[in-house]
Amino acid sequence: KSVTFTPKLPKVGEYEVLLSYTANMGRDKNVPVTIVFDGGESTVMVDQTKQPKIDGLFHSLGKFKFKAGSTGSVTISNKGTEG
């Protein structure tokens, strides 16, 4: 299963992509999150057993260049995960 978020961005630029989750030992250590941006796509593996570092709420997936509009996306999947 997966869920995709497609933002409507006001202008071209570099944006930091953040993921919010509640850490728990029952979650997986390798949750795939795929970012589609201007110039390609990147999959970041997130360890959701560890508390996010930004205010205990958010985990940075990195900074990516996006076009204005709705061409980019972030997809969180459970492919290959346990927990």
C-alpha cells in the first residue's frame, strides 16, 4: 500500500521535504519514501523506530528542486516493510 502527496507549489525553487510520524518499536526501520522532483526521483529509507530529530515531530528527507505547480510528489509506501 502507499499514499502520495502532491503539493501545489507557488514558485520554482528548492524545498526541504519533511516527514512527520510517531516513532514506535513496532514500526519498520526501512520505510521507503519516494520524492519526485524537477530532475528525477529519489527514494529515502526512514527508520520509524527512531523519534524524528526536528522538534520530535519531523524528519528531513532532504532538499529538492521543484517546479511551480503540481508536478512533484512524495509517496510513502509499505513495500518490503514489517511492522
